[in-house]
Amino acid sequence: MALGKCFIGVGLRAAMALVVLGASGLALAECGELKVALLPYPGVFERDATGAQRGFDADVARELMARTGCTFKIESTNPTRLWPALTQGMVHLSAGASYSPERAAEADFLLLTRLRSMVLMPAALAERTGSRAAFDANPELRLGVVARGKRAESAQAWVDQLRAQGRVSDSPDMAGLLRAYEAGRVSAVLILPGSLHGRSEAWMAQQRLMDWLPQDAFMAGWAVSRAHVPAATRQLLREAAEAARLDGTWKRLAKQNLGEAIGHHYEVVPIPSAPAAAR
């Protein structure tokens, strides 16, 4: 009798284990192959001469696949196509998506970085000009910007203020702006830190990134479609992404791909609570 109870107990435990494994297997099976859209950007997503993918988002994709068992089919896109492709079901996930409460009702955000424009200037000048007020007070200092570049409201107001004083130089693109900076034609540059990827450590050591526009921060990152990806798969991806944030994986990969100086400004933040309508 005792032996029979033992067999029954073992059988029940085995059945329970199969249920647990079955639930886990179902989540992984639902995952299947997911289409992922990434934005090409130095240090974030690139393909080398052999076609191999590299950069922060490429490593994030590999990490999520390893942690979930999902398979990603990666394609590149541009900023204007990114969100429509996600919401219309042409892709299941996208990276580089700007966060807003409205967008959080359409997609689950998995990983968010807080970014903001900063002021790049030579270290020697930064020692003498340690604040925005000191920069504004010196009429000999010029600010370089990308012509017709999109800027947050407070950054644009500052540029407009300096432009009215004849203290702004425009360049057609970031590459041209950095050439003007290195040639000494501008004293400082308004820039996203990621744009400095590829610069040597020696060069970066001679520069300073001044955080004079903290109110201009915005969040962007990975998002998965609510309408076109099953809830179980979204939960699997969310849990894997949050675990990687908590154990420092995302921060480590940012510094690994972008360098210590730039990665330091690549702040990975907790995902805000979903809007009530999206719950």
C-alpha cells in the first residue's frame, strides 16, 4: 500500500513537471521566428564587409534569442518606416523606437535608453568654461550645429538665442560639423554622444561632454507589437529584457560597443508602467 502511494506520488509529480515544461515549451513554440527591424547607426547596428551584424542592438538581439529561445530575422529600416512597420505587422519587434505613453498602448517596450543632446568641447576650454552661463557670457565662443537638425524645445531656444548674436555655425551633416570642430572653426558642438562612436580613446580623453540640457532627455529602445505578437511571447521577451537590465548586461554591451566614454551616457532605464488602457 505504501509502495502504491509512493508510485502515485511520483506519478503526480511527473505529471506536474510535464505541465510546467509544457507551458514553457508553449511559450517558446509561440515565439517561432520573429521579424526585427533595426536602425543602422555606428556602434548600434552595422554590417561589416562580410555581412556580419555588429553593434549594440545586434548584441541585444543575440542576448534576447539566447535567453528566450526565440529566433530573430533581422532587417534594417529607416526612422520614418520604423513605427508603421511595427504597428502594421510588417515586423514584430523594432529597436530605436521613441517612447511615449501613446506608443506604449500599441507596443510593449522591452529596453529603454534615456538620451539627450550634450555639448562637446575641448577639455582645456571646458576647464575655463564650466557652465552654460559662462559660455553665453563669452561672445567669442561659437556653437556648431547640424543645419535643419531636429532639436528639443529648450535646445532649439538656446541655438536661436546664440544665432541672434551671430554665434552659430551650421554644417550640412554631423561629419562636416566634427571636421569644423577639429579645425577649430567652432568652440563647441551640440551632439548626441553616440555620434562620436569610432573616435579613439586618446581623442576622447582630450574632449568633454557637457550636460547642459538635461531637460531635453527622451527615451527610445526596443518595442514588441501588441497586436501581432502573442501575449505569452511578449511576456517571455519582457522578462528576459528586464533580467538583462537588472544584471547589468545592457550597460555592459553599451560600453563594449560604444566605448567607455560614450557608453557612460547611454543610460538604460526601467520601463514605465503601461497606460491603464493598455493593461
